[in-house]
Amino acid sequence: MATDALKSQVAAKWQESFHRLNADAPGIVGLMQFSEAWRISTQFLYPWDINSMPVDEDGRPYGRDLEKAKPAFALVNQSRRLPALLENFLEDMRKSFHLVENEIAQYMARYEASDNTDELQALVSRVMEWYKAWAPPVELGATVFSTYSLNFQTRLFSVLPPSFADGFKRLCSLLLQPPGDEAEQEGYEWNPGAYAALWKDFEMLGLIDRYESIIASVGYEFIENYILTKCSGEWANPMLEDLRVWMSDRVVPWMLHVYARGASSPEEARTMLQGVGSRFDFHINKTLCDLRTKEIFDIIIDFPDSMGALQDLRDCLQRVDQREKLVKSLRKANQKRLLHPGADTKLILQQYVATIRCLRVVDPVGVLLYKVADPIRRYLRERPDTIRSIVANLVGDDDSGDSLVDENEPVTPLQQTDVEDYSDPQWDPEPIDAGPEFRTNKPSDVISTLVSIYDSKDLFVKELQVLLAQRLLMVSKEGTDRVERERRNVEILKIRFGEAALQVCEVMLKDMSDSKRIDVHIQSQKSSVVHPTIISRQFWPSLESSDMVMPGQFKELQEQYDKEFRTFKPDKKLKWLPHLGTVSLELELEDRTIEVDVPPLEAAFIELFSEKKTLTLDELIVAVGSVDKSAAIKALSTWVDHGVLKEDPEYTFNLLERAEEAGTGGGVTRERDMVPVESEQPTLSVAQQQQADQMRVYWKFIEGMLTNLGTLPLDRIQTMLKFAPGYDRTVEQLSAFMEAARREGLVIVRDGMWKLNK
């Protein structure tokens, strides 16, 4: 049972409410007026079904006479019952919203069945009709209208099916671009203003704010598709600025409706678009950078015709932080397409040089090059013919026509790593992504970069000596121009490697001149068909030794020449290397004469058949000294191919004085012009391998050091080896030996530290 105090409080509240509603009118007149105003207001705001809304005698929607409703709204507001009226209206809208939901379901069912975005446009227009029909008058104030809009949008989003988001994205795509390629071919002109009303409906229904990420994705995908279509494989010219012009012509007008709604002036619109415009420009840079990153290996192959793509990549990387992605992509492509046994060393070197030049365009500081080049350099270091390929290119011994060195690049000395000068006012710190060893690998010219693959340039100098020796020993007696060309090559190499490094090469060239002068003198004393190349044993790389001896007339010719040489040079002695060189022969058989140039071993074998018509393989080998059986078979097969010898039975060879019928057509004496056989290059032991063989006796010492101490630098190994008996090698010779051991898999090296390969 209520207390007296509670009754008194309720009575006071009732009296207060009555006086507020009655407005000091006599009796309950004011209350009756408020009741009528409430009826008129709720009837005006009631959310009728727009498909069957009742009309009055004047044909207007029932209860929708705004002039009559204004006084009623004013009285309700005066009585401070407007919040209650709004609450009542929103509750009525909740009960009637199933009408909107039913129509949405019908439109979405037709869209899902036909996949036609026209149904979505019609749906938006229809929902807009419901929205406008139920909207309260502006006379009730902005608060009432915004509350209505928020409530309507909330209920709208709650009833839209999941498929609407996909359809809305397709609809936005249609508003951004023409409906098809045929439209452009027929002269279709894109007019973003034609959809201004539709964008206005999107804004009023809250669809732009609700699906902002979807609308942005439409713009991003449109940009991506355009870039992939227009820029894929187009590397000659920069494309970035053209893409920005295209965006201002095609994308920015579309962005005005989405992101610059309500702008009253171009300056205001520009301010509103500044943030989103920056994001879209960033996406252009990112998409183009992703494309060029995927194409980077082929872009490098196409250099310098791909300079435009490299410039775009450089500009994009300044805006987009994808340097690490570029490094990973290029290293992966190199590993898959370049660094494998099927790739020729010259091809790998060419790609490496192109990579150097391309990445210098993209990143002049060289951080990207350092990270990308490291696997290539390690792989080239493990290839046994890398030094020879580089050296062959340096001396012009490359027959492919693709030079590693730019002809316009001046010949300069090899560059050494610069020491940091922190007092230099132009000094800049290294980029944040530069590794701690970055400064140790920054020579600027290509040759210095290639030579820096190895720890010491001495390896290159020794290989230069070996290659020059091979080339000089292949020069014929008429090859004066060839020697002069080699002399010019040595002069160029002096600039790169220094005078001291090429002194041995100078001696070899002098030996060639002296050899020609000695031969001219001996020939003037006693003419001979022998024209040997006389070299200084101490200054030439060691030639492969052989126990072979020349039989018959060849031996006599050697002895006669040796006698004349001792007369001319009594303090010198010739040591013949009969397995090297070329012999020009004229074979006179019963029915034919054969002229041919062959290696000495083949000449020695055929000379033996002048004494005996049938010889076995073993007899031939014994007669010329100790030669390899496979080399002997190869030499004899040459005469079998010429039809001079016949093997019958196996390993027994017979001289064919008369050509067999199948070979020459029987008994016709004629001269056979044979294609001269190119003489093989003299076999020279590579300098590194020579030193490795000489130092194998010290391997046990080195192995013990690395076993007990783990990893050691080269200078520490050299210091400890000096305690070994008889050790007198230089650190360069030790370096060559350790490099040979690494190639054999005995040791590994990382950052100058050597350890056993367990």
C-alpha cells in the first residue's frame, strides 16, 4: 500500500504534467488541444505503405497537409513532448519496415537470378522513395531528421542480404568505367556526371560510408587492371607520369562524387581529395613496382632497351618500401633461371654485369646490388672456368661478340675499396637497410667488380699469364700480327693491373720476338722445315710434360736444329716438347698424295709405317714412348678416317698404299686436299693447381689447425705454417692453395674465415 509521501509525490508530478500540457487554459481545454495536436502529428509522421497510401478529398496523401501539421508540431514541441513523438514515430517505422524489407527481397531475388546490376540501381531508387516518403519535415529540426536517417540506415543495413555487397561493388565498377570495349570502339565517351544523382542517393542512404572499403577497392582494381594491361612488357619508356595523367583524367572525376561530396569550390574539393588522392597515387606506385619486380629478371636481360622500366622502378621504390621484396624476387629468379649447371659461365657473367648496370640505375648507392650480387658472386667463385672467362674477355679472346666490358667505358686501373672519410662534408650515412659489410664491395667499374669476386687479383694475373702463353704458343710462323695484337692487349692490361703484375707477360712477348730472330738466323745457316717456338722455362707457366719421342726423320730434323742452336747459343740448351705443335705432312702413296696438318703424335705414328706396313697398337705406343692409350687410338683413327690406315684385326693397323675401292674409286693416282686439322691448345697447368700440388705436403698441418681452432683467417694460417719444416710460400700462394682446397670441398670460407667442410 502506497505511503502518503509517495501519493503526494505522484500527485505533484501529475499536476506538473497537466499544467504543462494544459498550458494554463481554462478547464481541460489545453489538454484537449494537445491531444488533437498529438493526433495530427502522429498521423502526419505515420510510415504508410507507399504502394497503398490513403488520400484525402484533394488527392493528397491522407494526413499529409503540412500547413495543418505545423501548428500541431509547434504545440507538441512547446509541450516538450517532441522526443516522445519521435520515439513513437520510430516505433511505427520499426513495425512498418517489413514493407521495405519485402521489396528489397524481391529486387535482390531478381538480381541474383539475372546478375544484372540494373536491378540494383532500381533497388536503390526504390529504397530512396521509401526514405523520402517516411522522412519527417525539416521544420522538426536537424536532430529529428538525423535521428530518422540513422535509424532508417541501420534497419536498411540489417535487412540487406550478403550478396548486396558484391552487387554494390559491381555497380560501383560500372560507374567508374564504360560498360564494355564495344562502347569505346563506337565512340563512347565516359561521363562521370551522368551518375551524380545515383551517387547522391548512395550518400543519403549511407551506402558510401557503409561500403567505403568496397568503393576504394573498386578504384584500386581499376588502377591495377589498367597498369597490367598497358605496362606489362613495355619497358622502353617511363610510364609513371603517364599513369598519373591518366588517373587525373579518369579516376579523379569519379573520386569527386565519392570523396568530395558537398565541396563548394575547386579548392575545397582539392583539399578533400588530398588524402585519398595520395592513397591512390601510392597504389599506382605499388602496382607498377609489383609488376616491375615480377619482370625484373627479363628487364635485366633486355638492358639497355629496358631503361624506362628501371627509371619507373627507381621512382616507385622512393614512394613504396618494397626494396626487400625486389631483392628476394631477383635472387629467387637468379637461383631458378641462372645459377644452375645448365647455364654457361659466360652467360652468368653477362647477366651479372647487366644486373650491376641495372641496379645502379635503380639504386645508385648500391645496397640492392650488394644483396642481389652476393649469391651470384659465391656461385661464380665455385665455377672452375670463371676466371678464364673473365680473362678471355679482357684480352679479346671471346668469339660470341657479347663483351662484358662496355666499349665506351674508359680503361682504368682496378679500383680498391674506399676508406670511409667521416670528415668529408659531403659524407652521407649508409641507408638503413645496408648490411655491416656493405662498404667492402663497392668498386664502381665493371671490371673491378668482376675481379673483386675473388680475394686477390693475383689469381687473375696468373690466369692471364696462362692464357697468354696458350695464345702465343698457337701462333704460326706467319702470325706476326697475332703477336702484335697480344702485345697491345698486354699494354691495356697494364693499365688495369699495373706494370709489375704484367712483367712475366712482357718476358713471354720478348721470348716470341727472340724466338723468331733465332729461327731466322738458324734458317740462314742451314735451311730446315722445323720452326720451333723457343721460350724461357723460368718465366712461362709449366707446360704439361710428356715422354713422347719423335721417330725417324722427325728425330733427325730435331737433332740438326739442336746442333745449329748450340752453335748460335753455346750457353743455352733446348728441351724439346715434341707433343706440342703442328706438323704439315705430304704423304706419297702408290695411287695418291695427301697433304694434311696434324698434331705431332699422328705424324709420329704415320712415320713408323714408312718402315713397316703393319703395326699393332702396342708396338706403336712403344715406338713413340709412353703415351696414353686413348690418345693413341684417337690419333690412329684420324688416319683411318683419311683412308690411309685400316684396322684389321682389332688393334692391328695396316698401311693402304692403294686406296680401297669404297674409299677412292680404285687405282686413280690423284692429290687429296684434306681439311687441315686444327691443332689443340697446348695443355698448361693452371697456376692455382700448380701451387696446390706443390703444397699438398702442408695440408695435414692446415687440417690440424682448423680441427683444433675451428675457423682461422688466412694471415693466421700463414703465420702458423711458418713453423712447419721447409715452408717458404707466400700468402698469395697459400690463398691459391686454399681456393683449390675449397673447390675440392675440403674447406669452406665465409667473411674471410676458413674452416673445415665437415
